[in-house]
Amino acid sequence: MSATASPGRRPAAPLWWSSAALLLVWGVVLGMVVTREGLAEDDAPVLSWFVGHRSSALTGFFEAVSGTVLDGAAALLAAAIVLLIAVRSRSVSPLLTLGASVVGAVALAELVKAVVGRARPATAAMLGVPETGSGFPSAHTLVVTALAGAVALVVWRATRSVGPRVLAVAGAAGASAVMGASRLYLGDHWLTDVLASYALAGALLAAVAALTDGPGW
């Protein structure tokens, strides 16, 4: 007798396949970094382009994007949205989705940094207080992408209305893109550091989506 999904539960296999595919993408990016081929050859030119297009207005904007005040405010807003949905739906799944995504992103960033140990750009290219430690992947980009993606996932599951869904997805994509750009503009990371963060965050979000996909969503 063939196995079937339990009532109210969607097949999670596509999500797991998506997670595996994104992990493969991350592995390809890592391979380019190790061999210094492919996209890794564009790291220096891209950094030079950002450095060459700096201005006082852009510097203020991107420093705010990567700053602790704005990051903290974004985290509080995300938590408030997810908590409201959890209360209205009388389910802990939204909270588990957000918590697993953020904790997983932080853990992944620290683990991969420790294993890969890639050098960051030269401090002469950095703005503000120079960043230290391994640069692969970009922890800022990974965590913010996971945070915003988790909120988008929670909103998507909580409503069938097109407007809120589109707004949540667009907001998550925008937050992720702006954070990634800020890390390049400030000279703290290479292009492949940021791209690797996107792949890892996507793999993590797909896995979290599969694990939290159950009755009531």
C-alpha cells in the first residue's frame, strides 16, 4: 500500500529537494572560492566598483542598514508580526518558524566561518571600524535573509490574500538585497561571500518550511 500524506499536511518532499539544491549551489560557490575561479574571479572587480561609486549619502544609508539600531528594530518588527499571527492563529508554528530560521542562520554562519576561514577584503577598502575574522559567508546577509524569509513564510501561510503575500515576499527580497549590497559597499565582504549567504539562507528556509509544514497552515 502506498504511503500518503496525513490529512491537512502537504507533501514536504519538494521543500527538501529545494533545500538540497540550494545546498548544492552553496557548494558550487565554495568550490569557486577555493579554486579562485568562476564567480570568485569577479570578487575584486565588484568590490572595486562599489568602492568607486561611494558617496556621503550612500555611505550614511548603508552604514545604517548594517548598523545595530536598524537591525534591532527590524528584528523587533519581525517578532511582533509573527507573534501577532501566532496569537490570532492560536498556533506556536509561526514562532517556531521564526526561531528555527534565525537560530539556524546564526549557527550556520559561525560553523561555516570557522571551517572555511576565508580572509576578508583588505581593511583599506573597509568603511568604519574594520571587520575581522572569517568572511565566508556574510553573517549579516545570512541572518537578515533568514529572518525576513521566515516572516514572509509565516505571512504566506497565514493568509490567502494576494496583497499581504506579495508585500511580505517583496519586503523579504528587498531587505535581503539591501543588506547584501551594504556588505559589499562597506567593503566588509566579497561578492561570493554574499552569494553563499543567499544560498545557505534559502536552503535553511526550505528545510524549516518542510519541518513546520503541518495541520493548521
